[in-house]
Amino acid sequence: PKRIALLTSGGDAPGMNAAIRAVVLAAHHFHIEVLGFFHGYNGLLENDPTLLDLSAVNDIIRLGGTILKSARCPQFQTETGLKQAANTLVKQHCDALIVIGGDGSFAGLLALKQHWDGQMIGIPGTIDNDIDGSDATIGFSTAVNTAINAIDKIRDTANAFERIFIVELMGRHSGHITFNVGVACAAEQVLSFENFSADNREQKLKQLAQEIASVQQTRHNSYILVIAENVWPGGATALARELKETFAIDSTACVLGHIQRGGSPDAKDRVIATKMGVAAVQALINGENEVMIAEQNSRMCSVALKQAIQHQKKINPNLVAAHENILAVTAQNQC
Ligand code: ADP
């Protein structure tokens, strides 16, 4: 390619800037121009891009957020919007498009394919880690670390008052953040899509109440339950209210929220974003198309975009098993 269009789309994630930088530097090396479009797919509709030269990406590797901004773009989901976006790419003489985003953004790329015949590559940037075919996504590691730091602080105050906390974590419809954070914070219980369905809500509520009561009787300590967003109808606040109303259990709900999306990317995210950005440019040069750059067992590879958005990615079974083993011991012993 001679000119690459680049944008960040959907939920922002720490490390997106590191990926932008890597794309621009790798492209520069091969004498390819990079045009940055702002606000996700809106940028293709607005047709007001900026040329990303080396100075534009100077010192951005450590910045959270995305210098290209991100947004949802409902108009891009219409035929008119897609045609308009394709027109922009033609007018700007772009022969390739790299999108850093999540599964929704990749679905957008596949839709655009009907109207534009340039090369397209996805880079997985989402804190949720819910993309098939890549062991990690850009932003996941930082989000997990941010949540761990926050819960460690909650643990101090919970210990001091022997309080019960219900902490709600992000992840849309997957429990990667919740399970990893739960294990890393030694949470007394984890509630996620993988181990709970709203059908057995009453039963779960009773079980939780019994567990909390037994912990309170046998030891004087805090109790932290981490739950994935969207797993309990009404979230952490509703669960706390139900425990109070049905079982007279006092607990404090805490929704960590957008704090998990921000912050300077950690080492892992900076490194994976850099590797993915460079690999994306390399993939374009190799003539690849409609693929997502991925890392599997520490090796960079390409995965068909169609496959990346299947929502089949499971939580590592070793992690779930470790969590269950630990809970079995901690539930019966003072530790
Ligand atoms: P993420 O990429 O983080 O999963 P979204 O699901 O919000 O975020 O998707 C980002 C954007 O991708 C949407 O606002 C829309 O512009 C575009 N998009 C998502 N799904 C489609 C689709 N089926 N067809 C066209 N565009 C889509």
C-alpha cells in the first residue's frame, strides 16, 4: 500500500496510542503514508483526516485514551453511511484501512467490505479481552491491574470495618476481567457469566447469604464479592439491596466503572500494542486482507476477521479450576 487510513473505534483501551505509534513508525520505515481519521467510523463520514507524521506520535506510547479519539457511529451501520465512508477512502487515495477496536468495529470492517475493495486489517483493542483468536487484547492487562489496585484499597477499608463489599467490574458479556481480578485480589467470591445464569438467581442469593453468614460467624474479616457487569439484573447495587431485603445482610456496592478504561498502559499492553501495530503494516505489505492481527502462545499471527467476532473465547480453564480450588479451602478455613 501507499497510503493507510487509520482509526480507533468503539470502547477505548489503554495501549491504543502505542498501537497508533507503531503503525506510523512501521509505515514510515516502508515509505507508506498514514492518514488518521478521528472519532471512530465518524471520521470516515466527516472526511477530515490528518497526516500522521513522526512528530504526531512522539511520546504517546505512555498515554491512555487515544489521540485519534473514539466513538460509536450508528450511521456507519446504514448502507448510506457505508457508501459515504467508502467514498472518503477513495477520495483520500487510501488503499488500506487499519482499525484498532473491538468486535463491533471488526463487524463494521466486514460491512464496509461490500462497498470498498481496499485492504483491511483489524487490531484488537479492548479491555474486555473478548476477541477470538488472540490470547490477549490491547488494554486488558492495564484494566486488570487498575481494578486490582482499586480493590486492594477497598480491602483495607473493608478489613478495618469487617465489611462486605460487592465490586462490579467491566467486561460487557465476558468475565475475563472479573475472573482474573477476583483471583488476583483473593476475592471471597466471583460471580460471572461462566459460573452463573440469571435463571438460578434466587438460589444463588440464598447461597451467597449462607456463605456470608458463615464467614461472619467463624472469623471477623472482610468479604469481597466481585461481579461482572450485566451478570446480575440491576448490577451490584441491586444485589446489595436484595441481600438486605431478603436476608438482612448489610453490604456496600461499588461500581468501579470507567476508571478501568483509563490510565497509562502497563508494560504488557505497550509491548503487545507495538508488536501488533508493526505486524499490521507487515501484513498489509504481505498482501493480507480481512484479517485481525493476533498473538497466540507468544507468536504473532493473523486470524480471519469473521472468526475473531464469534464470541467463543473461553476463560482459561486452569484459572477457573484454581479459583474453585482456592475457594474450597478458604471457605472452610480461617485464612
Ligand atoms: P467495539 O468495537 O468496542 O466492540 P461497538 O460494538 O460499539 O464497539 O462498535 C463500534 C462501532 O462499529 C459502532 O458504533 C458502529 O459504527 C460499528 N459497527 C458495529 N457493528 C456493526 C455492523 N454490524 N455493521 C456496521 N458497523 C458496525
